[in-house]
Amino acid sequence: GENVEQHPSTLSVQEGDSAVIKCTYSDSASNYFPWYKQELGKGPQLIIDIRSNVGEKKDQRIAVTLNKTAKHFSLHITETQPEDSAVYFCAAHKGNTGNQFYFGTGTSLTVIP
Amino acid sequence: ETGVTQSPTHLIKTRGQQVTLRCSSQSGHNTVSWYQQALGQGPQFIFQYYREEENGRGNFPPRFSGLQFPNYSSELNVNALELDDSALYLCASSPSTGRGPGANVLTFGAGSRLTVL
């Protein structure tokens, strides 16, 4: 099966600084990589995703990069704000497996005002 | 457009009991998946339902079972509860299981927090 590793497990940044979270995956057949934000008491919310035919995707302050050769992908948050504080999860998925996603163990991001 | 709703939000059971968790999928979504999220961990895939049948399962024993109804809502049943079953159970719906840009994009509910004593 797939194995997704995520680093760091905790991350503290000053408001306005950038935050980077990295994930690696093991199965080269994985081709869809979403990122989720989970706030306390809530379910994960999709914030950005990338498919294997794209190397980078950006949505305002959030960007994701994918290196298929190295089997790793990263989440970049610029100009962080206190409301960015949450747990972030990466996930990997391969086609024809329905909705079976493999999640990383999460990164708890704290943005210090 | 309503999101994914789950009930109950919290419940406490004792070892050996049975539990049923419920989920209403987002409007327009016909596929429901269930995930178990232990404290401090990422969600783990339990199974998926499409057209009222289970059509994908993760590494969970048969005492984890489910149903999907004609309105696409779903239930997760867990028999013979064990202490390690204590977790947040997440339901996620998606437009379909097929290909295309919208397929496999999950919308999660807030979860049901199960504590087994």
C-alpha cells in the first residue's frame, strides 16, 4: 500500500512569515495530492490540491508543489495570519481506488501574532 | 447547498457494545466514505459506499460494517467495541468515484467522537 510521511509535526511562525510543510509518498502510482486544514472540533477541509500532471499550483497565499521523481510534495503558505493556525494534513490517492486516500500524520501550525 | 452532516457528535460506550453512526452526504454527492481518526493521527480509510454497496475497504476487521441508503446517506456500525476504537469517525462524500476533475474530491463532516471505556 501507500505510505505518506509528513514533516514537521509542529510548526510555529510569526505572523507575516511563510510556512512550509513537506510530505513524501511511496507509491509512484499515486496521482492526486490534496491538502486539508482541520480546525479544532471540525472535520478536514480541502484547501488546495494538485494532480500529477502539474508541478505547481497556487491559490492566493497558498501554493503546492509536486516533484514526481522524488515522490514529494509541499504546501507553502505565505503572509501567514493567526487564522491559519490549525492542523494541516497531506494525502495521496491513486486512480481506480475510489475514495481511499492515504493521509500524513498532520502538522500543527501556530501563527504567533 | 448543505454540507456533510454527522450524528451524534459525541458518544460514550463500553467495551463489547455496539454503535451506529450516521451521515448525510452533501447535496449532489452519491459516494460516501468513512474514515477513523485516532488522536494526533491522520484519518484512516475504513470503507466506501456507492450505489448502496461497499466498493472499497481499508484494513479494518469485519466488525466494522456499513450501509448506504437510496438518498445516499450512510451508517457506520461497529460491533464488539474495543478500547482502541476510541476515535473521531469522519464521513466524507464525493460527487462520484469515477474520473474527471470533481471525482474523488472529498467533503468531510465534522465527525462523531466515540469514546470506549
